[in-house]
Amino acid sequence: MQTLREFTRKTKRGNILKIVREHYLRDDIGCGSDLCKYCFQNEVYQLTSQHEIASSLFKFPHYLVLDTNVVLDQIDVLEEDVLHNVIVLTTVLNEVKHKSSSIYKRFNEIIHDRTRNFYVFVNEHHKDTYADRDPGETANDRNDRAIRMATKWYDTHLETSQSSKEFERSGRANTRVVLITDDAGNRAKAEAEGILVATASEYVKSLEEFPLLVDKLSHKTFDNEKQALPQYPAHLSMKQVLEGLRLKKLLQGAFQASRENYLEGSVNVETYEKGILIQGREFLNRAVDGDLVAVELLPESEWSAPSEIVLEEKNVYADDVPSEERAEEEKDMLQQVQQAAAAASAERIPTGRIVGIVRRKWRQYCGILQPSLIENTNRHIFVPADRKIPRIRIETRQAAKLQNQRIIVTIDTWPRNSRYPQGHFVRSLGPLGDMATENEVILLEHDVPHCKFSEEVLSFLPKMPWSITAEDYAKRVDLRDLYICSVDPPGCTDIDDALHCRELPNGNFEVGVHIADVSHFIRPGNAMDQEAAARGTTVYLVGKRIDMVPELLSSNLCSLVGGVERFAFSCVWEVDKEANVIDKRFHKSVIKSKRAMTYEEAQVLIDDETQQNEIAKSLRHLNRLAKILKKRRMDNGALVLASPEIRFQVDSETHEPLEVEAKQMRETNSMVEEFMLLANITVAEHIASEFTECAVLRRHPKPPATNFDPLVKAARYQGFQVDIESGLVLSHSLDKCVKEDNPYFNTMIRILTTRCMMQAVYFISGSLQKEEFFHYGLAAPIYTHFTSPIRRYSDIMVHRLLAASIGADSTYAQLLERKSNEELCHNLNYRHKMAQYAGRASVGLNTHLFFRGKEEDEEAYVLFVRKNALQVLIPKYGLEGTLYLKTDKDGKDGVERTKSEIIFTFNEEDHTQRCGNVVFHSFDPVTVRLSLDSSNVQHEKLVFRLVKPYIKGFSVEPTTDADNPPAKKTKKDNKKKN
């Protein structure tokens, strides 16, 4: 049966188009129920009588039909294995897909779980359930009518099937169909049409066997909520926001909350380099970190400066009513912030207020429940782990069980009369402080995809046992006879790269970089490819790795382990003795690495002159050539930067850190790095020439001059002039920053320089001009990532481009689509940034675990001198922290005072702190005592206290064995303790 669907569409020029489409209706679409005698069921029944749920509202067998908003709002309820026999209408499925891709994905996973009995009924193509849109009817009203029509049809259809004498003799009650909707209008119409109907809340509360499911209900308002006056201005409507943006009365940008001051944040707007400052609860107006907001700029006379005061919100409780007293407190605090900024003569920046929300970016948040002062209450305050997120009001009946647990909560709404957003409990992660729980928090808070690979993804893995076939050998260059080896960190199992070097008869050298051929196993567009693209990168935590691709590939079939034949993508050069490239070639190959070594093992082999085997000779040639390549890069303006990095030795059983030390860098680290850089640059030049519009490249923008201000000032105070005109002159300036009496000084200067840098990003060649391709840090006109396809999806994209350019593989449509590749690059940039943050958070967690219950005195250097603190760096551990000088402040004279009346005077001109005869400059050596402050169970922090120079009344007394730090905890001792 055929019908016509008519609708109109307005073009960009304002013309009205009438569009007519054929719409086919069928009479052979099954209802999916095992009760039905009439439908042709072409698959296993999905609505069965085996799963009956006891409801105090509907005390008879029933199926459920969900409307769109129930799926969107109550997805956390639906994910619990409680509801079965649910009819999913395609009307609802299409609306969910249109409104939220993330919820659509989660809902699809439920549907595909056969044990849940969620049946997709194609109501839009069934002749008895299709609803044509009436004249003047809105699309939303039409969809609501279609949902009611399908529910009514199902109920009648099943009643017919259950009307036989045979069914009556069974004594079983008839199965009915219930519509679940939270739309009051839709509910009223359903009741008028004789449809069984309930709200999501009513139905979940009727499931007496599952009382805790109520906690997962999304609340738009709380029951019996105390009425309170509005605390925030009303948001503009979307129509008003769009009109304001069009007239340029409003600006749009992403809101970024402050970690240090809960009454402050900023909105990143393209036309303002430093963003727009937002101060005060009223002007923040219910924006949550990450939201896309509309902001109104204040008159310039009302602009302010970011505060340097740390403001943490005092505890409030779930049943508190907003008081005038508390509002006055906040106003006073805000005035203090603004006065402090004015007193410090800080530069005023554009300031505004948030007037509307363009798009929320709410997610699931990890944290803890704040203990309640009221017994047996269901209303509680949730404190997120991320300081940038406001506290959230929730209702839960299991508060006692959830104390000292990490839990997940999501936000449902934030009404004007509520101090905090309102949300609901999702699930518990585990005990607070437990290593597995805290790692899970890190992954969730940094949005790292870490669920197990799905069966669909795993179905695309090669069947084991896998071996290289004769056909494979015929298609590839056989390099198994070369003395190829890999050099990696200890414990590395995902070996991406291997190297070789051999002398040629003409006196030149053949150098090869051989990269795991991951793109051979991951074909474009399949489920494994889509999953790898979504994950973007492998994430490394301390003692834990979250793979981008399944372990069979990352640690086995793709990993270039020693003594095993593997597929590789090889980049081979002929170079002369001065490391000048004479020729280059790329090919897919088969290699057999002769040895997999650590950096230390390779260094020992190079240094041991008695070793004259082929691997040792190859490494020595590579090391010599690498030094030439590095010097050439430095001469061209490449920067040698530094960052404090820590390595942990982790207990194999408890996964707790046993030992912590700064990472050591050897010549072999630099050797491998130089040839990886050369391969990446060589491949970048090639793919950019072959695919001018769609090559995947990586650029590092030059930082604005203002970024270098802290570096230039710090160096000037030490008597050094840092020139930032270009990368080359900056590199030369850094080389001159050397102090004979402080061997760590140059490293600290380079650490400061690293903090001035911009983030390197992936991009598509056709989106920028060639002069913008430049990589500032490497001083390379063009660059990409080719050498780590096991752990970076960008490298897989590059491999596919390179393979297509040399005829080793075919192209496909998406490979050459600029827009889709730009979207992939945006995701890769985001995933790369989040992976870095997650890694740092993991280091912080393990550092805290290591120092728990310990105190150690360590040599340190002052990195920055601040108004109320010294920022210090401990070379032994690569740790950085804050040594606070402030415990009380007299706001009139700007002098910092401790409780014992020790006076610290900050000099703004030369950035020093003075206390009596002791003066602290940047880069001065100090001795500090490290200990862990666990008073805040959610935010433990490492405390730095001054030991030397000794200031009576401020410094801690040195321990008797200060010069002999306590012995480290051994694995054996650790086990005894546990």
C-alpha cells in the first residue's frame, strides 16, 4: 500500500518548497509477541510471557510502550535489568536519534540485548498504525498521536489473540499494553481514548520488588519542595538568544568554571583573546563548566580582573532554604575579590554576565555524598570530584550504604529557585580510596572510553591461530633478513616501531623505520575501525593501559616483538655519513625483529665496545646519525623543552606504588626520537604532495608573545635575557641560561618555557594555508604522526593515505572527504588532551598513595614566587607543589602574616618574598618536608613545608636524620603491612 507524505521546506533565499514523498505501508509487520496467532513472525519472539513484572498499579501481565521523553530522561532507569517486554516504536527511536546521539547509542545497546525483550515495532510503515499529519498539527503533536495510535492498536491486537476458548481455559489473565509518558497533555488524551497510561515516576514507584530503582529517576522537581524566591535571573528564550547574537548584542562561547573560586569563571569567545570574565553567582546564572552560553558584555567601567583569592564554598545541606544572610555573605566575598584585584593594580579585562544557555554539556559526574545533619532524610547534597562542577541535590534511600563510596550522579535540571542543580543517583563505583575505584574515577572524569570491546568489534579480529600466507609474502617486500630491532621503555608490550641501519657498498647507509601495519587488520568503516576512531588514542595510567584497539592486535599480532614475523609499513632512506637524505622509499613489508630491547639495554650495548655483533653495529650507526640530525634541528630553531616526569615501580599484586623517581633520559631515547621525527616529516611531505586537500597533518602554533611573560620576567630577575622573536633565537637564549652553581637551573628554565607553549593539534591540509602548517616546537615546516598506529588513530589515517599513494591499498570515499576528516581531527585533539590530563591525574593519585603515612625532607628549587606562596620543584621525584606563606592577611598593606606574626613581604618589581634577612628568588634552592594531608577525603593533597632556610616560627624543625632520608618501603615490607 502506498501513501504520499507532503511537507514544505524554506530555502536559504526564503523560497518555500513543497516536497512530496512516497511512503509505503505494509500489512506483514509482526507484533513480536508470543501470544499472537495472527502475525507472521520472521524471528524469535521478543515479547514473551516469561518475564512478568509485579506492579502495584497494573496487577496483570502487561507490555510497555515508552514515549520519547521517557527514553531521553530516564535512560539510567532503562539500563537497569528490571524492565522487560518493552515495545519500542520507530517514531520514538527516530526522535531519540535526532535529539541525542549519546542516549540513542545507549538505548540501542539495550535493544540489542536479547535478554531484555525490547522489541522494535516499525509503526511508521504498518498500515494500521501509520498516522498522517493533519493540517495545522505540529510535528510533536503528530508523533504523540502516532504513539497513542500504536499503543491502542497493540492492546486491541493482543486482546483478539487472547479471546480464544483455549486461552480462557488456561486461566491466565489477559496481557495489556501500558503507555509510559511524562507529558501531561499526551497522558490526558490517552486516558480519554481508553489507553492504560502512567508516568515514569508512578510506574517505577509501583515496582515494589525494586525500591532502589526510584533513586535513578530523573527529577525535574523534587516532591514537596520548599518554595523559595528565585536566586537567579531568568534565562532568555532561544529565540531571544538567537536574535541577540544576530544583532551582536550578545556573544556566544563555552563557559569555563574556575577550580579555585566557585564565584568566578570565564567564557571563551573568539573575538576576545583572554575570554570574558564572569564574577558572582547571579552573573554565573546556573552555567555549568562546558556549557555553550550566551553572554552580555558589561560596560567597560564595570570590567574587573580575575582574582587570586582561593574561595571554596562552605558546606550547605539539602534541606537548607536560601537565606538573605548567605546571599549577603557571598556579596561580601565578591567585593573582597574585586577589591583585591583592584588593590593589586591587576589589568582589567572584558567582563560580562550569562543571560542564556545555548546548549548544555552535562555529563555523568563522580564524587561523594555529603554527610547529612538530618537523620532518615532522602534528600542529600552530592559533592563532585571536579572542583569546577557545582554541588548537586539528589534524592536517595541508600545514603547510609553510599557513605565513603565514590558514586556517579547526573544533572536533570537547574531551576531558578534552587541554589544547586537537581539530579539523580546513577550507580556506585566502589570504596573511596580504593585503587580500582580511583582509576575508574579518573577515566570517567576525563571522558576516556574504557568499556570492554563489544562482540561486534571483536568479530572483526583475525581468527586464531593466525599466520602469514604465501599471498601475503607475494604482496610485500621481504625484510626478514635485516638486523632490525626495537628500543622501548621497560615492560612495553605494544611495540609500534623498529629500526635498522646497515652500511651500503658506496659508503652510505641504509636506515629503516618499520612501523606496525595496523591498517592491514583494521579495515575502514567496520565496527573495530569506528571504535578505534571514537577512542582516538591509547591512555596510559600508572600500571594500567586502556587500549585503543583489542589486545590481540595491540600486544600480539601488530606488536613488533622480537623473533616473530610481523607485517610492517617501512620508511627506508639512503643517507650519507652526514645524515643527508639521498633517497627514500615506502613499502609494506614483512619483518622479523632480531631483538626487542629497553632503552637501558640498548645503551649498554652501544657503550660496550667489546660487542661487535650486527645489532650493536646498527645501533652505533643509528646513534651517531641521530646526533647529527638533532644538532641540525637545533640549528634550525627546534626547541629542547622539559617537563618533570615521574616513573613508579608498582606492586604486581596490590598495584600500589613501591618506589617513585624522576624518569631518566639516555642517548637511546634521543636516538629513537630522532628517527621517528624524520619518518613523520618524510611521510608528511609525501602525503601532503599527493593529497593536497585531505592529508592528515599536525601543527604547533607559535605562542602569542604574552604567553612568554612569566619566562622572560623570571629569566631577567636571574640576569638572563630571553629573546622570543623566533624559535631559533629563543633556542639560543635558552642555551645561554646556565648557572655553574645551579646545574638544575637550565632544566627549570626549559620547564617554564614548556608552560608557555600552545597545544599541538591535528588538522586537514585543505583547511589551512601552507604557512600555517608549521610546527613551532620542532621547527618543521610540515609534520604528521605515522609512527604509532597501535596507540593513535591519527597514524592509522596517515597509513591509509600513504598506502593509497604508493598503490599498496585502495582509496575509499571517506578517506578523501575533508569535512568528515576534520570532524575526526577534532575528536582526536580532544581525546589526546583528555588522555594527557588522565595520565597526570593518575600520577597525582599514585604520588598521594606513595606519601601516605610518610614524611620526607627533600632538596627543592623555587620555580615561581607568588604573592602568598612559593611554587617549588623537587628534582628527585619530578614533583611540583605549593609552599604557602600565607595564613592571615592584612588587606590594607598587602603584607602576608602568619599566625606567629612572621611577616613576608612580596616585592612586585623583582618578584621576591622577604622575611627578615631571608629573601626568596625564583630558582633558589630550598629544603622542604613532604607529607600528605588527608583531611579532605575527596581531595587529598601533598603538603610542602619549609625546612631550609630556617625561619624561626615558620620553618619546621629539621628531623635528626634530615640528611639521611628514611629507607624506602620494599615490596616485602609492603606485603607484611597488608
